[in-house]
Amino acid sequence: MKVIYDPEVDVLRIVFNDTPIEESNEDKPGVILDYDASGNIVGIEILDASKHVNNPRLLEHIVMA
């Protein structure tokens, strides 16, 4: 999994795997879901991320045991 923030366009992208994107849908305004050819979600994009995330440059990684 990768988390990418591009401050130039203010987009936060969460990539679950490197499967090619076949289709993208804007589920809610500013939230784009990316799907592979089988309909599985492979990523999420949040447009205008700084308006929706407290600090898009900060990443906290928590693994629950």
C-alpha cells in the first residue's frame, strides 16, 4: 500500500496495489474510487485534500495485532 500526497494539485492518493486501473468513479464529490478489470478497488483519490484531512503531509501508521 502507498500513500501519496501531491501538494501542487492538493490530491491525496491511497494505492492498495499496483493492478492497472480499468475504471474510476467519483463516489462522492471529491472522492474518486479506482477499480481494476474485475471490479476490485485498487485506490482512492481525495481531491482538495487539505480541506478534508487535518495534515495531508503527516502519515501515522498503526498496525493492530
